[in-house]
Amino acid sequence: MSFSALALSSETLQSIHDRGHREPTPIQSGAIPLALAGRDLVATAGTGSGKTAAFLLPLLDRLRANRPGGISALVLAPTRELAAQIGHEADLLSRNSRVRKAVIVGGESMSRQIADVRGADFLVACPGRLIDHLERGTVKLDRVTLVVIDEADRMLDMGFLPQLRRIMRALKAPRQTLMFSATMGASVEQIAREFLRDPARLNIGKAATPPSGVRQTICSVALANKGPLLLELVKRPEVDSAIVFTRTRSRADRVTRLLARGGVTAVAIHGDRSQSQRNAALAGFRRGAYRVLVATDIAARGLDIPDVSHVINFDLPDAADTYIHRVGRTARMGKSGEALTLVTPEEHGGLGEIEKLLGRKLDRITVAGFDAPALLTPVVRPPARTTIVRFTGGRRNPGRNQRRAR
């Protein structure tokens, strides 16, 4: 299928061509017709599947054809980095139209955001800063007819349900609501029932699986050797650009200093850095000023950084499904990539949870000059297979899995 078969305007098709996209991904070919038809939609697809364009293209096409004045569409994202990424993609996909957007996130100038909102057709916003604007009266949502909730599962994991409810109450009905998520748990089902009207449902591929093009390996290592082993790995010539994940902010800073002392250009991104520092780190990594981006899980969801050759898990994540999102930073949009996880014997339990989620035992590798202590992990049994499913109605069993805001 080509994009021209999706009933998009010639201006939008030209922007897609200029962006370098030739054929829609499965989530795009499934979601775009439903969104253009005005249906509410719950869409689930894995990381790197093209979800951002799946909602931006019909949104931009709709606004290109009808710009009533004022803010008429809203995209909600859980993190500043994801909001900025959506805004950047919107700029690329709207270059052949006059549609304007404003990005509203915390940590940046409120006065500049107020100026950006004037004349904007749609907003990309994080819930907390959007509520700040609503309370000040600097943003009006009374003309919004299309809402996108992106990374809905992450939104709930971060405790944004109260803010999300407050924002949705500020919107007028009728409206079209599109909800995109990497996973479909009970909490996501809850907000689908609460905010959407008879939604179409689109599930693409297997649940909780990394991109097919990523090669995943495990390297057993003693705790004292983690740093030297990491340095050895990132200095290899095949590592063009790498994201190294750590569990904590202080550990990210320590790993960045370790790499810098070893002659590797590296920069850290985490919640203790200012928004300007985070923006500069991402921009520098994208343009190749840094070979390694050291990140906490703030960068594990939603960011589309092209051509990341390697993901290295310096620490195992706290939750097994976070591993899926980490390794999804490479092998995006059909490309290939490498994901390597350093595991100490003390972390064997976390590795077992990851392999249980994946339904298989990951390949083990060794590095010359480094001992590989034994890892005792449980026997892995493959999970039930999940096939591509698309259906347009019905309700699922209700569930409760809410977390408090933190």
C-alpha cells in the first residue's frame, strides 16, 4: 500500500514524500483511515512502529482543510522530550500547509509559550504545564474538536490520571479522541472507557516485543568490571552511536564522567538536568557531537532518534516491560540495531523477568579479557502468541490498575 491510497490531501502527500517516507507502516495504514473517518480510536503498537505519524497525518490533513481559528486540536504527551519530538515531526509533516502548532512543556519560558499559542491551530502539551496555562487563562480549549492521548500507558505510569481528567473536563463535546499506547493494560482500558465514545480498536503485532531488526544479547559481568567493560564496548568501531541506560540519575552522571575520562564523547540526560540542558544534549547527540547518550528511563519512551546503532543497558530496568522500550530506541522503522545488556549475578532475577516477558532466553556473549560469572535464571516458556488484530467495536472487561501521582 502507498500513502496515496489513504485519502490524504496532495499537500500532505507532498510533505510525506519530502520527509522521505514511501510506504505506510501497519499502524499508519490502519489508523489513518479510521481517524479521517472521524472515529474515536484506541491503537496499540510496539515501539518504533510509526505511531506519531499515524495520528499527526490525519490531524494535519483535517486542520489544513478546516482552520476555524483558535486551538482546534490537542496532543497530550507524558514527557517534555516526547512533546518536543512530536512538535518537530509536526513541523516536517506540515511544511506544505499553513497549519501552526505550539509546544507547551514545563521548564521553558511561560511568556514565550503564551506568544506561541497566539495564532496556533493545535497544541502539543504535557499535562502539568497545560493545566498551568488553563489556570492562568492563557490557553482556551473550548474550540478543540480533536484530542490525541499519546503513550497513554506511560501517562498513567507517571501518575497523570488526575491531570488528564481535569483537562478532558475542560473540553467540550462532541469531539474525536485518539489514544495511542505501546501496551494495553487494565488502566489504559479504564481511560478508554472514560474518555472515548464507541472507539475503533487497532492492535498491531505482538504485545511487548522489541523491533524485529534488533539483535539482543546478554553479557555477564562482575559488578566491579561493569565500567571497564562498557568503555571497551563503546570504543569498538561498529558502535556509531549508542544510548546507555542507567537506573538512576547519579549513576548516569558517573557513567558519563567515566566515558569522558576514557576519551569517549558522551552526554547525560535525566530529570535533574534543566530543560535547556536536556534539549542541548539531545540536539548534540542527534547531530553527532556526542557518540554516546547516557540516559535514565526518561529517554526510553517515544523519542525517535535516527540511526542509533546500539542500545546498552548498563543497569537492568526496574520493570521488565521498560526493557522493551529501551531497546526500541534502535532498529527503528525497519532498520537493524544491537541491544546489549550487562548483567551481574546479583541481577539474575531481573533478567529472568525480562526473558519471561520475551518468551525466550537471550543469547549470551563474552568479551575477551573479562570474566563471565554464571547467571542463574529460571526456565523460560514461550507466551501465548498474539497476532495482528483489528476490530471496531465492543467492550472489554473493566479493570483497575491506577497509580497515584508522584
